Amino acid sequence: MYVSMSNRVLLKIFCILFSVIIISQVTIVDTANALTRYFNCTTRVANSESTFSLDDAEACYDRVFKGALDNDRYGNPMEKP
């Protein structure tokens, strides 16, 4: 099957575009899943203790978003001794 040069270029552009779309969709879904787990954690803590504090919210954040404990309160990486 003979494909002209312009069709090859269009096919390559389409493949690159399709790949970028798929990768961006995967990153969006992963982020939404993490937010769902965070909200589930905060809801579970609030329902079990009948109270909810900022310490509880931070504990859920650190549990769901791995590596959050390695940052200071502004999100900057902390120096390791």
C-alpha cells in the first residue's frame, strides 16, 4: 500500500496528538482519584470522632498524598540533615 509523504506526516501528527491526549487524560483521572481518597478520609475521621480539626485534615493529606510530610507548610521541600 502506497502512502504519500503528506499522508505520512498527517498520520504522525495524529499519532502524536492522540498520545498527548491519552497521557493528559490519565493524569487528570489520577488526580481526581487522589482527591476522592482525601475526601473519603476526612469524612471517615469526621464521622468516627464527631469532631474534625485541622490536624485531622493534615493527617489525611499526608496519608493520601505521599511525600507531603517531606515538605514544609508552604509546600517547599525541607532540607534533610
